[in-house]
Amino acid sequence: MRVSAIGCAALLLVAVGACGGRESGGEAGTAASGQCQGQQTTGITDKSIKLGGIYPLSGPASAYGDIPKGIKAYFDYVNAEKGGIGGRTVEFIVRDDGYQPPKAVEEARRLVEQDQVFALFQTLGTPSTTATWDYTNQRKVPQVFVATGASKWGTDGAHPWTIGWQPNYVSEARVYAQYLKAEKPSAKIAVLYQNDDFGKDLLGGFKKAIEGTQLTIVAEQSYEVTDPSIDPQMRNLAGSKAEVFLDITTPKFGSQALAADVRNTGWNPLHIINNVAASITVLKPVGFDNVQGVVSSSYYKDPNDPTWATDAEMTLYKQKVKQYAPGADPNIPYLTFGWAVANSFHKAMDAAKCPTREGLRDSVRDLRNVPIDMLLPGVTLSTGQGDAFPIESMQLMTFKGQRWELFGQVIDTRKEFGPLTG
Amino acid sequence: MTQVEDAGVDARPERRRPRWTPTGRRRAAVAALLAAALYAPFQLVPFHVFQLTMVLVYAVALLGLNLLVGHAGQISLGHGAFFAVGAYTAAVLTHGPGLPYPLTLPAAAVVAFLLGLAFGVPAVRLRGLYLALVTLAMAIFLVPLLKRFEGVTGGSMGLTLPKPGPPAWSGLAEDQWLYFLALAVAVASFALVGSLLRSRVGRALHALRDDEGAAEVMGVRLPAYKTLAFAWSAMFAGVAGCVYTWVIGFVSPDSFTVNLSITLLAGLVVGGLGSTAGPVLGALFVMFVPSIAQDLNEAAPGVILGLLIIAVMYVAPTGLAGLAGRLIRKIPRKE
């Protein structure tokens, strides 16, 4: 009985082996001729372009699974109504990594070697992207607009094929520092942060941004994602009597921090909550009455914000999502994010000098104030020599009534603080 | 079953008899499997070679788990932790002191073995669900623990490491070289466990599994064997973790959540507890079935995977290895 089982396994291996020769895939790629001679054209023809994305569709981070829905809706709309990107029909293959780095590596290899995609259009999360970027750069496959705010995608010089998209956490920290410098130039600040790359990136950026100012951090507390509650940290912070509370948390802890702030009537600081935890779903359980005046920042249009009710881009977005992604709710901001990032890919591909992998790599690093659908007015994509961060501008917002209200001007952190370097 | 086979064998000419004894057939099957395994990387695209490499990694981990759960009758819901310890040992030693990669293997094995030995102590006192809970706790606390010592483990950012490159004389590509490394480790591990189980230790473990009281009466020292079973089992998980680090070139705490421990245990049960082929079939299941589930339904891969596991358990309560055996027996013999 055991013998047979081993035999079956052997047969299976041989069967797998018979599926295709080593030469048929793997190294085989195609190259362009003419002015783009020798550049890679794997996954792209005159009529089509094949992209692969890796997202956590299952597991603890599966809420992000709405992003590829927004992207798919955009590409389906472009394919059906605009003749694709530059006449090329987009095929977007989505794979699930469950937020597991080894699974992301497997899926990246599957997309590149088996599906022969032109580029990886988004991997999600810092761990999964870190696990795959050596591979994509070794294979010279573009890994564009990765969905994570870590600053290393832009500061690292050894991975020219990988680039981020959203404002990195350091830029976001700079926005808050800029605001405080203007509004409360000598404030004492208490900070709560998540003890991981995200929290440290943001806090580190903030500390750097307030160097040489009157602003001081008087209390600092961290928590682990696995902690059940942050109440002890909040009690310690309250003891500092700081005037400003910088809340660097992910959604679950964002709710807890807001609630703890409300309960403590003896301490009423200006509460700044980072963009990651600024969604309405975080504020709602705390009660809208209790979070009036909380400050955060944003860079794309919130589909729930009535300011944009008659906005042409928003109307088109809502209409097309309903049409091409039936069953998806266009009011979920992750779909908006997907729509905007897909539009960015569209524009970057249009701007590419050569329809090749090299062309895309160079194009995403040479964007000059490209306006993107669904980004806030004044926020554009800009990259160039020594600047590999597409979005570095954000606008502040404050919670009023039942929604976030934007205020002030868009803050361009490049202008205020200079380029971000490692 | 023996009688049917004997009848079949008797019908053959006398001189061919040794070839078809169960051991002979077993050897032939193992040889065929090995030949296929040696041939595969020259035939497959790098992506498939990578997948098979991961199958070998999981197979070694499941081999260790099988020793503990299938042969010694203990339970571990925390084997992902030993796997992680092996992976991190290799990663930290490569990253910090810059140890050459072949040396990280014995190091990972030793560290995991010692940790297994330490965890074998509660195993002596606890049984069943209580033991399961202790091992589960280990898997749960490891992730935050790895995040704490940032200077050593790289914190939640993890560590990125260079992959072992193929030596120039071999003429192999990187993926092929990694595959052969994993294959060598897997073959050695299977041979080691095979000889272990055929020895006194194996008989003692089986006795322990079947009836602790009877085993003790027969002179099996329960505490020693229970602890050793844990240690051996952890060692193989650690070895698998080390090869994993070579292959992936990146470790982070989020790669080794409780989910990994549960997946390993599920893979082993699906593959076949206590059978030799179980770990291999279980590894194939762990590696390929989640992707197949995703191909079937993109929206809810987890649901499909769960249903598949339930289906397997209904059709094959003794795992895939048992199912394969049953199916072969159903094929009527010609003689």
C-alpha cells in the first residue's frame, strides 16, 4: 500500500515533467526591433498587454482585495470604451498571496515565467514586496506602483525596476510637521506608533521633519499588532499633558486610540490620526460627535465626500464601477485607490517612448506633473532624476459633522523639505 | 492482501520472484521516484522547479511532524515555530557573521533540536488537548518575539539574504542548484527517518503511540522517548526552515504565523499520518492545492480549500497515501 503511494507520486512527477520542456518558457522572451531594438517585449504586442498583480484576497489583510476590483473595473472600461491602452487590450491577472511573503514569491514567479506578464502591476504590502523585488529586478521585470508606503522603494538605488506610488510615510509625516510648524510652533507632542516598519518609518520621518524647530516630542509609546488593547499606552501618554497627539496606527488601533482619547476628559490634545486609519469605518464606532476636529491628511478623492458629488471624474468613476464591477460598492475608498492607480499606469504607459519593459521602467521615473483621475486637485505624479516617489503631496483634512473636510492648500513636501533620500 | 499477492507471485516463474516481493517493488518505486526527481529540473521551466523545491522543503518539515504525530502519537500545533527557528537561525547566521550557507544547515538542525528537547519536557507531563495548547502557544508567541529583537532578527522588516549560487563547475542555473540542494537534504532526511523507524527507536515510538501503558510495561522509557520524538521532529522542521531560507532568500515574522503550523498539520493529515509517502503527498497538497483552489474560484480561495480538505477526509480517512493504496488494491490482478 505504501509502495503504490510512492509509485503514484513518481508518476505525478513524471507527468509534471512531461508538461513542457525547460526551453519553452523561462528564459524565452521577445525583443523589440527598430528604434527600441533589443528591449524586452514579453507580454506586450500591438494588440494586447498582459499585467499581473499580487494581493491578499484571503487572510487577515483581505480587505485590500477591493483594490484589484477597482483596477479591473478601470481596465475593463478602457478596453471596452477607449480601445485599451494605446490600442492594446489590457489583460490583468490577479493572484492571491494571503499576505504571505513566500506565497508572493511563488506567485511572482508564476506570473513572470508561466503567464509571461509584461509587468507586475502592484504587489501589496511591504513584506510581500520586499520578498519579490530582488527577483523582479534580477529578471528585469517592471514592478510598478507597489501598494505600500515604505520609503525604501524610492530611496533604494539597487532596484531600478521597482517603484512605489502612494505618498510614502515619511512624506505624510512631513505634512503633519509642516502643519504644526505653522499652527502650533512650540507644541509638545505625544506619539503612539505601531512597532513595525510602517510606524517607525512615519515616526522617523516626523522626528527628522521637526529637527531645528520649537516642536518637541514629550512622550512616545509603541504597541504590537498582536496587542489586544492600547489602553495602558494611552494612559501613559495622557500623563504627559501634551497639546498634540500624533496617532500612528492601523484601523483597529486607530479606533481604540480615538475612543481612549474621548474617555479621558482630563486630556484634550489636538488629535492627528494618520491616513491609514482615517477611514469613516474607523471613526464610526467611536461616534461622530466624539471625533469632531480630529486632523488627518489625504491625496485622493473620498467617494463618500459630498464635495465631489458633481465632480466629473467622480461621476464617471461611480458610473463605470457600477457598470464593469457589478456587485462592488464604489463608495469603498480601496476601489477608488485602484481606479486612480490604474489610471496612473495608463498615463505612464502612454508616455513611454518604447512599448517595452525598459520603456515602462524609464517612463515611471520620468513623470512630469501628470494629472491623475481621482487624485485631489493639485496632487499630481512627479518623478525624475533622484526622485522616485510619484506622489509626495497631500492635503490636510479635519472631521466635521459626518465627514472629512479638506482645508488649506495641498502641501508639496518636495518644496518644503527637499528631496527624500535614504 | 498478502494472500492475493502471494498467489500472484506464485504464478510467476521461480527466478523472477525476488523482483516482485513487496520490498523489491518498494525499492523499484523509490528508484523510479528518485530518477524522476533527478530528471525533472532539466525538463521543467524554472517556475515549476521552484515549486518542486518548495514541495521538498515542506516534505522534510512534514517528515518531522509525521515522526511526532504519526509514529509517536503526540500532537503539535506549533511546528511552524520550529520551522521558523530553523529559517531564522540560517538567516541570522548568514546575515550577521556571514556564515557560508552549507554551515547554516547543521546550525539550524542543532538549534531546533535543542528547542525541541526543551519543549519535549512538557510533552512528558501533558497529553492530548493540553499538549496541543502548549504547542499552539509556542506558535503564537514566536511572531511577536521575532519582532522584538530588531538588531538580530531585523524586526518586522525581516532579513533579505543572498541565495546560494551554483558552483561554476556544475553548469546549473540558480533554481536547479537550489532544487538539488533541497533534494539532497530531503533524501538524506528520509533515509535517516527510515533507518530510525526500523530500529528499536521506531518500535518504541509505535508502542508509545498504540498504548502508553503497555509500552511502559514492555520496558519503553516513556519520558525519554517522548522528549526525543519532539526533539527529532523539531530538528527536521528546523532543517526544512533552513532550506526554505536558502530558497526564498527572505525571512520575516509574518511568514511564520500560526497559519503555517495549522497548514503543516492539515497537510500531513491529508497526506496520510504514519505512512512513508504521507509527507510527500502532504507537501504536494500544501504546495499545489491552494493555487488550484484559487483557479477554481478567485473570490473565495479559502472556502474552496476548506471544502477540498473536508472532501479528502471523507473519501480518504487515512489520507491520500491510504487512498492510493486502497485504489491500487481495487484494480483486479490479471494472474
